[in-house]
Amino acid sequence: MSESCNSRHFSWLMKSCFPNPNHKSLIITPQHLNPTLTLSSLPDDLLLECLSRVPSSSLPSLSLVCRRWFYLLLSPSFLLLRRQLHLLHPSVFAFSASASGVFAATLSFPSTNTSPTWELSLCLPMNTPSSPHTIPRLVSIGPSVYIIGRNSMLRYNAWTEHVIAKSPMLFHRKKFAAAVVFDKIYVAGGAGSKAASAVEEYDPESDTWRVVAHTQRRRYGCIGAAVDGIFYVIGGLKIGGAFGNGAGGVEAHVYASSMDLYDVEARVWLRSRAVPGGGCVVAACAVAAGFIYVLPSHAVELSFWRFDARRRCGGDGGGEGFGEWCRMKSPPMPTQRRLDGTVRFCCVGVGDKVVLVQIAGCIDDLLRRSGRSQRGLKEGLVLVYDGVGGEWSRAADLPEVIRRAACVSVEC
């Protein structure tokens, strides 16, 4: 190898490293460009990776881009990616229908120490089939909220803010229990001769209802919850029977403080459970840790109980596979006041928290009628119970336009 620099060799090297820019093979014309190379040209899996990283506040706008993007946002893959990226925040969704309109509000619980606030939106038109005098039942599957009325059902997507009508229940009901088990909706109880004993199952994939069982006890005004494959029908009053005599009154009281357990997989009813302290269950919910919290009323006070619903042994309902009742700290409300039918509550499980919402009535009015002047507990009160710390705190009150609300926990 020559150690000297040959001018001719050096010239060839320079031409190799720095080609002539005027050479026709290097001139790029518009014909060489791909005019269809856009974000929408990506395959679904890559497009989902991009869309899943968009902030939640921009998702409604993305759903309006095109039909393909709209259905991608509704797909289970999009939900799974958002969950893997830790972009899902548990929230409380409140729905209210009144003469002034139909409103929805969301209370988010961010991972930071910021206080949760309500975000209000008008989600349904004025001519909604839901009656302002009827409080529907709400359940959620991912970001989809199902608003189940007496003779209609709507699905509201918290990401796209899109509302669509779905198949109604087979039997008209009101004041029934509803919960989601294994991504299917189950309802039981409520008013109606045929509906009182029928347990209906709804499949969101096929948009169909079917009767899967019949209840052992016919309840009205009951509450639904679900943990570990079990559908709980909690509280309510007995349908039928003689309430005028003593035996009928005692039996109705037993219904109000008990819950029936339906094993969805085995299609069998398990042994019923009763709240140790009795009373009338006015609110109940399940939390992610596998517990069910119930709020019984004892006419002049409220108690708060936790039931361990984790099936450790997967038993046959004899009791060995479930936990025990444990009395928890009662919500901070005035004591020795009478809770009549004008005051109603709703419990929502959000992660390891229990959100207690006063959806109707005004405790201030009750206090004034009893001669006391304490104030601050108006209609729309929202309290949050920390299942880990065991303490109650006060959150932002419901917006003024949200009255007689139905509430549910939703991932969005």
C-alpha cells in the first residue's frame, strides 16, 4: 500500500463520498413521493399504539376524525393498551334526568394529590325515553356506561361521548338490582309480576337478553353488586305476602337487611347473608379488593359494614369460602336525626375507595324540622371513605343541575 497521496486516487475518493447533486439519478420528483403515506395509512396495531397515548381530553375529538378511528377507540385492544400504559383513571359517573334536561357529570380521582372535581356535560337530548321521575340503574364495562331504565337501555361511552340505544330488558322493571359479572350484565328483582323472580343476563357482544335463573326471594328496591363471579342482590322489600300482620312485617325487615348470592358460573344460589346489626340497607357497593360495603339505616342513625366476599376456598356456599362482616367507621353525619324517604344515598366503589353520594333529599331540612340549626349537609353531599386508611373525607358536592342522580364507577 502506497504511503503517498495520489491526486488521481484522491479525486476518485472525493467523488465517491460527495456525488454530483445534478446527476439525474439523485433528483427526486413528485412522482417518487407516496401521497398516501399518512397516519391513517398505518395498520390497526400501529395506529392503536399511537392513539392509546393521546390524553383523555382529546379522545372525543379523535372519535370524529373518521369511522375507522371511532371503532378503534371502542375496541377492547384500545382499552387494554390504555390500561397497560397506566392512563386509565377511576371516576364516578353521575347521570340525572330532569325537566331542564338530561345531564352527566364525572368525578375523577387522579393519581396526584389534587382534589377531585366534577366535570359537567349534557350527554342526552331532551326527548330521552328516560323519565325525570324514574332513577335508572347504571353499570359500566370499561369506558361504556349502560343506563338501564324500566323499558329502555342506553350505552354512553365516556371517551367518545357517544350515546346509542340498546335492547331493553325482557321484562319491565323499576327499582331493581343490576351488576356486571365477567363482562355481562345481570339484573334481578324490581316491580312487575313476571320480572320479580326472573334473573336476566345481557350480552353486550350480541345485544341480547335472556333469563338464566329465578330468585328465591322476590325483592323490590334492591341493590346489585358483584365480586368474584357472584351476583349479590342486596336489601329491598318483600314483594307479595301479608304486610299487615306481624309475621309479614318481620319477614320484610329480614329482606331489607339481607342479601342473596347467585353464582354465575355454577348457575346456583348460595346461602343468603344478613347484616349483623340489622336495619334497612339504603346503599351498597363492591370495591376492587374484593369487599362489599353496605350502609344500613336504623331510623335515627347510619351504620357502615364491610363484608369479605373473596372466595378463598371456592366452597359450596357453606360459609367457609367467604369472609366475615366487620363494622367500619360510620360516615360523618349528624346523629339522632330521622332518615325518612326523602333522603337517599348511593354508594360507588372506586378502586379501594367508597364514594357515598346523597342523591336526594336535604339533611338541612331534616335538621331544621328537628329544631337544630346545623348546616352544610345539603342535597348533593359527597363523602369518600378510604378503605386503606379507614377514614372519611368530603369531596366536591354534586353540581346543582344533578339531582336524583344514578351513579357508577367507570374507567376513563
